[in-house]
Amino acid sequence: MRRGAGPAALGLIAAGLTVAALPSAASPQHCPRAESLVPGGHWHHHRIGPGVRLAEAVRHDALGHVSIHVIRIDLGRRRVAVRPLLHTLTRRLPLSALAARRPHLVAAINTGYFDFVTGAPTGPIIRSGRPLVMSAVSQRVVGMRAGRRMQSGPVWLVAHLTTRRGSIPVASINELRTPPGLAIYTPRWGAHRIRGHMHTRLITMHGRTGAMGHARTVPAHGYLLAAHGTAAIHTLRSLGGHTAVGFHATVRTTAAHRFQQAYGVGAAIVRHAGTPRTGFTCMSSNTKTPARTAIGYADDGRRLVFVVVTDHPHTRLHGLDNSQMSKLMVQLGVNKAYDFDGSGSAEMLARLHPHQRLSERTYPADGTERPMPLGLGVFVRS
């Protein structure tokens, strides 16, 4: 637990958002009214790179203490880059391991939701403008477009196989839960077996189909094509063996610009600058105030903001419900903000000085780092 946000930015905090929490007035289904946690706090500020600032604070509220950690990134600084941290999609590692041996990395956080069995992310991922995980079903992402600005919006996959006999639609790429149709898995999926009872066919790296069967492991030098549903199985069988195929995939979106990099997100906790969202439910078998990670942006997408609030079970240090998190992000001046994964996954690392190692800035709610498939790293070129 440490400190959180840039001094200039904190001066922009919306004044007047100072409603006291009234937990007793809330029904069991709805979150209590959010407290004001940003103004008046004792914030500790760190410049961890050109255009990258960390600010941290521990605030008192009606339930105990809230440990807040904020990273602000000026995307106009050309020396700054934000990139995914991963090995393969189904290889879960602690964030510190995903961040290891990256000399220009100055900060890292966890990203979106993932499956505990396979480790695979459950939301879309776009890297270098291409889909890494995606389906034909529209899903919301937040990410970076050309010009190094943030945006958000729905994305969906348009992909197909090409053969001498024509084009065959593909419904998903590296998706944990495949929609009906053909699904393709690339070596980026990793060593974990594909779940489900699907007919499959291997495609070699030379672009030729192999034998049809029930393989569940993606080859290291090829692809696995899986059929979900009767019609898809029939299509897979009709391909035959040793058939030359090509694969083409693009990302479609209704956002103003194409995404160069993007990540699946949870609830939209801020939709408009200066206006917290309300009406969230706070029913949970785990906790109503878990550790949380959020991603937001401001200044027409030029400034990226990461926030992590921690939870230490069985102590007075607790996380926030969605209403609280919404108000916190509004007070930090973002235009839009979304949930990333939270609870035991919520984590932030930072390098406070150039020659120091990355340090854990947050308390892991599980008591130790939770392995995850994907992190998000902030890099500064020297």
C-alpha cells in the first residue's frame, strides 16, 4: 500500500463532490452513496518517467481505510509506450514475472478478466491493430488508436478461411467460449488444452489442412481449427485433408477510429466527465468492497489513467464498490472509465527510481500475487 495522482491533475478535481457516505440508508441490493476520497487527502507523488506520474494516498472513510494508487500517463510524450505483458494466453504468471527482464518498464497493472481453469482471457485483445482474442459477437474494449490517443467502443471479428472453392467464415480467434461456427486457435493460445467437445482439424504453418479428429492442443507451428455446431462440423469435414487454406482476420468497430491496441473491459463506471454513475448493485458472495482496478482517460484521450484500490481482508483496509469507484474516477478528472479485473487480481507495480527494481505498490487481497495471463506495462525509452 502506498500513495496516488499527478499534482496538477489533482488541482483539476471536481469541487463540490463531497457527499458523505450513508451506508445505513442503502437497501441490500444497492451500493451506499459514495464518499469524496480525493480532495483534501495527503498524496505522495512520484515522477517515474517523462510524462508518467504515480500518486498514492490512504484515506479514511466510514468503513475504515482506503489505499488508492493512481498512475497518469501523458501519451503525447513519444518516449512513453503502453504495451501488453504476456507470454501465451493460457500461461498464468504473477504480474512481477510478466514484468521481469524488461529494462524500460516503469509500471505495470493487471488487465481484464480471465478463466481460472485455462487461464485464458475472457475479453477481446487487440495488438498492433490485429485481433489476438476476439469473436464475431460485439464486445466492449478500451484502447489506443492511431495518434496515440485513447478511445473506447465495441469491436467484433470479421474473419474467413480462403480455399480454391471460396471463402469460409470464422467466428472467433483464441476465444475461450466460442460462438457457433468455426473457431481458430493460434500458437499464441499456448499449451493448455482447448475446452469443450468439438471436432477439430489441424492447419500446418504451410497452410495445408491435416487430419480431422478431436485434438485439443494447439500445435507450436500451426493452427487448430475447431467446429462448434452441426453446420460447422459439416463445413470442417468438407475441407478435406491436405487442402490449401489462407486465413484473414480484421477488427470492425463503431468507434471513431480503428484500434491499434485494446483490451476487454467490465462495467463503464464513468460515461461522462464530471458525472459519477449510480444505481450499481452491491450484492456479492465475496465482498461488497473488493480491491479494484480501473482504466480511464481524459483530455480527449491524450491522458491515460490507471487506478488500483486495495483490500486487506479481515482488517479495516478495504476496497470500493462500483459507486465509490465511479466517484473516485470522476474526481480524478477522467472523461470515461471502465472496470478491469479486481479482487485478488488487482495489482500495481512501479519503479520509483531509474536504478531500482519494480516495487509492489498494492497489497494482494489473496495474500500473495495471483497469477494472470496478461498485464499492461508502461515503458519509457531512455
